Amino acid sequence: MKRRHLIFATPALLGAPALSWAQPAFPAKPIRYIVPVSAGGGSDMVGRTVTERWGNLLKQPFIVDNQAGGGGVIACQTTARATPDGYTLMQGYVATHGTSPATRKLPYDAIKDFTPIGMIGGTPNMLVVNAALPVNNVKEFIAYLKKNPGKVSYGSAGAGSLTHLTMELFKQQVDSFMVHIPYRGIAPAFNDLIGGQTQAMFPGLAAAVPHIRSGRVRPLAVTGLQRHPLFKDVPTLDESGFKGFDAQQWYGVVGPAGMPAPIVKVLNETLATVLRAPDMREKLAIEAIEPTVMTPEKFSEFIRYDIARWTKLAKERGIQLDN
């Protein structure tokens, strides 16, 4: 009997320390951080800026893995298939978890296949026109559209992009027509806007800044409910009569679906600490991004809302890129 009791007791005695060895404090190794664009761009800069400080706080480095291609599809698939242990994260943004799910069929579910960790921040879009266009504000621009039906065209960074959908939202609200000219990225779209081949655009603020300062394009209004500190004299669309008109290029962090709540909590709280650092606002201001702290729950709500609002617009405007 004594020997039998010892046999049954031994696993229990050995199991307690073995359990603690099997569950070291998170993180115990480097974290892979997938950025769904090529290295060197604004989104890449955001990821590297945040993860450098984040890694110092967690005492484990973040290994940035740029996976461009398919408008973020490759990066999203890689992330969704990863082990949900907190060691693979992705920088989701308005395309991967907003406009693309609204306008095309994807090989991933932007809600079900991911665990929201937290928001990083966002930058507004700005309505700009060619400097030669005889308008100085939104009211004059709308009047010009009414007087010149079918003669005004606008560029975008591509069909289904935020620059495309934001202008379609504007067109819907002013009940006017403009020809859409999609480009392969924002740079060629700006080239033609400056050259006069198109007359208007709704780029992200960061992309617009150098062209506004050079005087080659004229800003008329900015999305969001508050004026941007870089252009305090440019009114919001909300001020201009479009109540609640909002669109922003946002960035956040997601992981594979099914991540343990304690790990999500650690990641969210440390990300919030990084974003609240006094100098982080200055660092992200290079891309005109305002740091924004959100709980995982709030970020999840934000993603759902963004997908729903752009899906509604895409259906109303007949924008379905798989057709």
C-alpha cells in the first residue's frame, strides 16, 4: 500500500514544478511583427518606431517582417495561420481590416481570424484640388461641380482604397458626379493631380503635406471632427456642413484568433504605455499620426464599425471589385 501511494503521489509532486517550467512569463523570446507593406514606407516607419520602444519595455526584441503583396492578403494569411501564442503579431490597418473586406472577397475573415490587440493611431484624409482650380473652399468646390457636370475627375491610390471610398462618400453626400481615375499608388495619383490631368483627391494627410506646402495643391477641408494641428486654418468637413464626416488612415496591432487573454492584456497595456510616452507623438507626427490608446474590446468595436460603414457605402455605390 505504501508503495502504491508513492506511485500515485509522485506525478503530483513532480507536476507542480513542471507546470511552472512549462509556462514562463510572457514574452520569453523575440516577437515576430508582420508589416503588410514593403520596407521603407510610412507604414513600415510606424511599425519600426513603435516596436523598438515596445521591445525595450517587454525586454524582448520585435523582429519586423515586411510581407507586401495582395494588398495585405499575404501578411493577413500568414498571421491568421500562426500559433496564437503572442509571438506573431501583425500591423493591421485600414486596408486589411476596413476597406478591402468591404469591397472584395478575401481568403481571410478580418474579424473571425484575428485577435485585436490595440490601436496605434490614425491620420485624417484631406480634400485637395489642383492649385489652378478656381475654388478656395468646399462650398465653392461643390458649386463648381454643379456648374461643370462630368468635367471634373478625381484620382485615387487604387480602386477600393480609402482615397477612393472617401471621395465616393463625399460624392454621395453632395449628390454630384466626378470621374474616378484609379492609380497604382498615391504618388502617380499626385503627379497627375499636380499636372492637371485630374482636379481633386482625398489623400491621407501625410502624403498631402509636401504638395500643400509647395503650393501645387490647395487644401479645402480635412476629415474628422477636429482641425489638424499641422493645418489649423483648414476647416473640417464637419464644420463645412458634413456632420460626422470621417475617414482616416489608421494603424493597429492584431494577432491570430484565439490568443490567451492574459497575453493580450500584457501586450495591450505595454503598447498603451509606449503610445503615452511624451515623445511618441512627436515621432509619429512624421506621418501626421495621432497616437490613440484603445482596449482590445474598443479596438474590436472600431474594426467592426469601419468594415460595416465602408461595406454599406460600397453596396450603395456599386463598388465590388470581384465582379
